[in-house]
Amino acid sequence: MGFNNLLNESNDNLVKHRRNLHSIPEIGFEEENTSKYIQNELKKLNIPYKAGYGKTGVVGVIKGGLGEGRSIMIRADIDGLPLTEETQLDFASKNGCMHACGHDGHISILLETAKIIESIKDTFKGEVILCFQPAEEIVQGAMAMINDGLFDDYKPERVIGLHIWNQLESGFIGVNDTVVFASADAFSLEVRGRGGHGALPHLNVDPIVAASQIITNAQTVISREVSPQDPGVLTFGKIESGTASNIIPDKVSIQGTIRAYSPKVREQIFSSLKRISSLSAEAMRTKAQTEIMFGTPPVINESEVAQWVRDQSSKVIDKSLIGQVEPVSVGDDVAEFINRIPGVYFLLGAKIGDGKFPHHNSKFDFDEKAMINGVKVFLSCTMDFLDS
């Protein structure tokens, strides 16, 4: 099916949606106005929907006029970040939050895709599920929707989604065979000793020295225990302890992040960190308690589905703008969907200039002209899947 005649107004619609949404960013599980915006747009299109999945998530359904058939889900995340915007854009947010990761574009692309699919629904059988997911930035929204019965109420056979990436050439479609994004987990570590006067260290058990040993020893997890062919990240990002320069404290609190491109390495880093923390602390006469705050698994595409997405993309996008990209060590809880349903998450390049303001930067922006390629790929994949 040719889509060009259906895309005459798409660029204007995409920009309008993106700028409206960009001005009203909201953080995870607080996307009340964003959710209302989505619901109002679906109402205008006469697309039935159900709100409340994961508190602020919205799910719309377009049923083909030719009867029952296959079912495909298209997913877009909807939350912003707790970041004060400094872009100087005319439509910049002023509420202390910011769409600094492109989710305003994701919503816009899915709304425009929905508009076009709704206009041709009498030409196909099956259904298209439109999933607007909250709280991706805190990697909790996908599971919240699932726990609220998303996959009890809907039975998609395939799921697709995209992430705008302003470090890639504008309009580029990056479809990896396997890993797209890393897992994203956090950890907290508490080292307990026995505090006292800093001038009498022999009468105390110093948790700061023990914590230092743990951090140093843990550097060998990545360099000596994990294969360089299957990388991971273990970062200590926050240390808190003490009240004065001449007091040895009772405890040290540490927080950090863990990233991995495979479930195996993810589990290996968890277990190694716990082992090293416990034994290093014991060697220094202290005790360590490690807690893993599980976030989201790595985003790993189905290779056959990835090839299918590249094939369908080549029908609507110049082949020079389609390929694979290096995996990125950020996380995304779309993994919870793809782990349950065969699917693909692809990157949509949207670089402006030299791309010096990346994602999560207060001056982040992306090329709005790239959004139309996201719509084209969604349409091509959706209609091929339903027709096959």
C-alpha cells in the first residue's frame, strides 16, 4: 500500500503535537495533562481507548473493518524529566520539567500514525493497539501497565516502538538484530562499623576505609570477571558519611548504577558486587549490606523481526538511511514488552547540527523533520503485518 497520499498533512500535524506536548512535560506517573491530551486526540479520531493502565497510561484500539485478524501493538512513552529547560525555544516548558529525551516526539508520531490507520481501517482486518506508556524514565511504567492487566485485556502478536536519537543522522532508521539498550538497575550499599574519635582510630572500626576498599576491589568486576566481548558498567555515583572531620562515623551509605547488554552479565555483576562487598567489609572488621533495586532488563530485539522491520522500512525510506547502530548503555523498560512478545525497538535519528546537546541535557532538542520517517516505518510495518 502506498502512503504518500495519506501523509500530506503529517508534517504539520507532527510539529503541532510535538510543540503542544513539549510545553507540558510531566514526570513518571504524574502525566495527567499529557494523558488528557492523548485521550482528547483519540476522541477526535473516534478511536476507542481505555485510560488508567499504570495510573496515567492510555491504550487505544483500531479494529479493521474486514473482520478479525492479527494484532499488533505500537508503543510510545509519554513522561518527561525533572529538569529545568534552557533551550530558549518558543514552546519551551516553564513548569520545571522538560521533555529532554524525545518522548514528546514519540507521542506525536504515534498519534499521527493512529490518525492515518483510522482513516484506512476499512481496508484491513485485525487490530492495531496504541500503547501510550507512562514512567519510562524511572523504568516502572511498563510493569505498572502489565500489572494493571494490559496483556490480559489485549493480546498483541507483535510489538514495535521507536526512540528518537539526536546523535544519529536525521531520518536514519537504526534497527539492530539483537541488543539496542542496556539493562538499567541501581544498587545501595551500607557499610557499618563503630564510630568514635578521629584521633583514636584503634578504638573504632572505620567504615570509610572499608567502603574505600569495597569500591576499589569492585573495579575488578568489569575488568577481570566480565568478558570484554560482553561489556557491562558498574558505577559508584554517591557516597554519604560523617558529620565532622574529627569523628569516625558509624556507617557509610553508597549508591550506584549497573548496566549490562545481556541477562548473564547483569546477574554476574549483581552477584560479584554482593560477594566483594561482603568479603571486603569482613576483612576490615565491618559489615556490608547490599541491595539491588531492579530496574529493567536489556532491550534485545528479535533478529527475525528486526530484519522484517528493515525490509519494511526500505519500502518507504531510502536504503542509505537504514542500518544497524552501536548498542547504547542507557535503559528503557520497553524491554518488559519485548521480553513477552516478539518485537523490535528501533532508533530514529534526529540530529541537529553537531548534536552537542544530547539526551537529558537542559538544551536538548531534535530535528522535527525526522518524525515523518517514524510514521512511515510504523505504517509500513503495521499494514504488512496485518496483511500477511
